[in-house]
Amino acid sequence: MQSVRVAGESSQTKLHYLPCCIDSNSDAPVSQYFAPTIHQQKGVQGDYDTATFRGRPLAGKEVKVADGYRGVVLHESDKPATDMEDRQIAVTGHFDSLQYWNLETTPSDNDKLAQALQWVNMAAALHKPVSAVEE
């Protein structure tokens, strides 16, 4: 049986989804080192943001979590030694929007993350009960 516990009150968190992989699974004081200067740009597909990360240009966009949902930040402090042990996962923060970044392209509705977040609204529409139309 898996369990999730809330670690006290979770705080509102500013989330950035970066196009990189950090080969570590430990805690880090990210807010101490990552405070991007974000500039707004106008583009063909709408407004977007620009910033740099370690000298590399990024183009990004803030996206909202679907209505009726809330994103959560999870933390697992003690990894179980076997698959038979329960995992202890704590909710340490929550968010209503997140900033995602692309490395070489401006953000668009074709981005995988944007499509995944749109799926919640599409699924709700697909599963909505259909009623007879009165004429």
C-alpha cells in the first residue's frame, strides 16, 4: 500500500520546467542560485518569455493548471529498500501555473507539455454526458 502525506501546510511554489537533465536526485537550494531575469517578447504565435540558463537562450511560456486541479510538488526522503516496502511521499508545495522553457524553439501549442496540460480539458469534454437536443 502506497501512502502520501501532507507535510504541514504546503506553500505556493513558483515552478520552472527546464529542458535539461541534472544527474542528481538530492535536495538543492535552487532558489538561491536560479532567479531568472525574464523578458517578454512578441511572436507570431503569441507572446512568450526569454531568459538564459548557463549562457544558453531559453524561450518559455507560463501555463495554467486546468480549472478544478492543483499541481503539487512531491518529495520522497527515504527510498524503500525493496518493492514490498511502502513509499513515503510528502507534498511540500503546490502550484496553479508553471513556467516551461524550450531550448531552441519558441513555445507553441505543439509542445508536449502544453499538449499534456490541454488533455485534462479535452478529456472532460469527451466524457461529459450528452443530453438530447430539443428542437
